[in-house]
Amino acid sequence: LTTAQALADIARRHSLTYFRTNLNVMTKSDDSPVTIADRETEAAMRQWLQRMHPTHGILGEEHGRERMDAEYVWVLDPIDGTKSFITGSPLWGTLIALLRDGKPVLGLMDIPVLDERWVGQLGKDALWNGRPVHAGRRQVLADASIYTTSPDAYGAQDWQLFDALSKQCALRRFGGDCYAYGQLAAGHVDLVVEAGLQPYDFMALVCLVEGASGCMTDWQGDALTVASDGRVVASANHALHAQALSVLSGA
Amino acid sequence: LTTAQALADIARRHSLTYFRTNLNVMTKSDDSPVTIADRETEAAMRQWLQRMHPTHGILGEEHGRERMDAEYVWVLDPIDGTKSFITGSPLWGTLIALLRDGKPVLGLMDIPVLDERWVGQLGKDALWNGRPVHAGRRQVLADASIYTTSPDAYGAQDWQLFDALSKQCALRRFGGDCYAYGQLAAGHVDLVVEAGLQPYDFMALVCLVEGASGCMTDWQGDALTVASDGRVVASANHALHAQALSVLSGA
């Protein structure tokens, strides 16, 4: 946790320097935007990590993978919500996960503009700025609120499944990126569903959601790993999760 | 401006009391959610306004219209982004417009959670927390970022027009509500397009956008009034606005 906090502090200093400064935006091979802010922030995080924990592995959004067979591997997204970042929205964050033997044991989501730090650790209460948070107790889809970032992340078939699920819910809303998982962990949102994610987009959120008594798996109900297919569902509780999976798995 | 500021102060006190408190959510006749926070906040604003300016008219989201034939009419949305509000997202705001003979002469957008106040006055620079802001200078759609709150607000034909426009842009993003117009006024977003809005959703934003050198009209390029059809487009500059209108008007 001390390491994760230090990484988040380093990231904040770099990312905030560039926020709302009319950055040049480049396009990556997968068509997602990237800025010098993403690259420089992750480079600073990696440099510090390599000095402090040279035997640990690293999987980062901008600068790739190293020592993935290590017992401990850090999964880093310097700026989750790059589209938010480059359009001046405050709802972007730094995501830091620690995997032990491939399984997430710690997750930190830092929201610099809002000065919010969300922490999950295996077997402990999730924390928002040091205070325990708990996911909601609504247990039926008809009462639930559901978030997804953008329909543009879905293939046609996946969109049909999301659409079918969300139309059974009380309220659906778009936009959110990582922050939506915080809203879920704090009991304000009941479901977050995404497709097309990468491991650095979701690994830090697993311990956060589960530490708040929520559930987070892929659309088949399997535990999330770095090899998952990028389709993710987080629910406030087991009852909701089972209902969401029965729609999303296409059963 | 003093009146608008006082109204925003009153609204903040009421709305923040209810934020993240697991409110009961009711559904209005148009299927949009409403809470006691919306109703109580607007009631407090109206009560003060009626005492201070008994001859002025009021059009509010929750409690209707009165004295609409007055020279001065206030247009109030106590909580724009009710879905954000009830799901714990910080991007909701209070919108206050003053119309003189039907035309907007002042607009204020208050974002309580972020402690941001955006002000536009006819013929003056738009202000963000007292500091002048200016919209961006990107003049071609291929470089532009575009926001809309949700595809769910569009009819099928309107969605086709929005989709055609946004696919010519560099980046499109969902979610935002009123805050997206602030991002535009400060130069971070180039286009905001919405359908299905009510006068209290957009009237306060006209002077803000135009005071930042942007343009804001309906999809035909006509000035926005309380009788507009709820299809709204805001652009960072005239060159972009002309290109957006040529797509949205279906020409």
C-alpha cells in the first residue's frame, strides 16, 4: 500500500501539470488517443518502481510489459479516461494494481482533480480517502442504475447484450471511465458494464469493488486476469451480479 | 448578476445537503427522474426571487411557469444532470438564466461539488470562477472533439444526424450534462450537441458559450428561445458552427 500510495503521488504531480493545457494528442495503433502526459506519467512511475522493487514485474498502458513471471506484478494506467483528460473533464484517474501470482491483491484509484483516493486490499474494507465504503443493497435489476462509458467500445453483438440488460434497469448513464466503479463502491451506482477494456483498465478496480462487498468478473462470471477478454461487469452485490451475468452471458 | 449569484448560493446550500444521501427517486410524467432535492432547491430559489423581484417571471423545471409576459424572466434548473446527481457523480449543476423580452442576457452555471461558477453576460467575457475563458480555435470537424450526454435522448432520425456529424470529428464522448458547455467555453471541447432538451436545460448556457466567443443555436441555426424544439448545438467558433449546422440541418 505504501508503494501504491507513493506511485499515485508521483503520477499526480506529472498528470496535473498537463491537465487543461491544450496538449498535442497522438493516436495509438488501436486508435485510442494518447498524450505526452500519459507517457511521461507512466515513465516516472516505472522508474521509481524499478528502483524500489527491481524484482517486481510491470504491465503498463504506455510502455509495455516486463518480468511478467515475477511473483509480484504492478499493473499501471497513468491516465484512465484519456478522452476525459484531453477534453478538460475532471473524471479521469490513475489506476494502480498489484498482482500476486496473477491475482489482484491491491488496487488504488486516484482522482487528482477531485483529490479522491480509493483503495481496495484483498480481505479488507474498501476505502475512499481513508473512510470505509460499501456498495448498495438494491437486489433487483428494475431498481438498479447502470453505467457504461461509451457504446463505441462495443461490437454489435456485445451491444445487444448490454442494451438488453440496461433496459431492464431503472436508469442507464454513459460516461464515467474508472470513476463509475468508485460510485459503485460507495453505493451510488449498482452496475458498471464495459467491453473492449485492457488489463490496466480494470485490474486496479477488482479489489476496490470486492472490498466494498461488490462483485467484479468477466461476462461469463470468471475471475479477471491479464488474459481476460476485456468484457467486464461489476455489481453492487451477488444477487444483482447473478442477474446481470444471466443476460450478458447470452444464456 | 448579484441576484443570480445569490440564487446559486441558495441552491448550493440545498442541493449539497442531499448529494450522496441515497435519495428516494420519483419519476416524472416525461420519465425523467426527480428527487426531493430538485424540488426543494427550486422552491427555495423561487421563494427568494419572488420576495426580491415580485414583478419578474419564472420558468422552473420543477414548479412551472409564472408571469411569462414580464420584461424579465428567470429560467431555473435547480439540478441539471439529475441522473448524475442520484448516482453520485460530481458533474451536475444549477442553471440560472435571465431573459429580457425573451432573449437571454445572463447565464450562470454553478457546479457545487467542484466549487466552480461559470458566468456569461451579454456583451461581456464569459467567466470561470471570475477569470475570463475563451473557446477553442480548431476550425475543422476532423480536429474537433464532440460531446453529447446520451444517445437515449435522441429519436432515430436525429441520432443519424448526430452520428454522421460526430463520425467526422476527431473524438466523441458521452456524458457531460451542463458541464460539457463549460469545457467548451474554456477551450477543451469543440462541439456539444443535444436533443430533447427543455428551455431550463439550455437557456443559461447561451450567454456563457457566446461570451467565450462560441456559438449556440438550434439545429437550424436559429436563436434559442423558450419555444425552441430542444435540439441544441454549441460550437467553439463560427467556422465549426457552420459545418455542424450543415450536417445537423439535414441539408
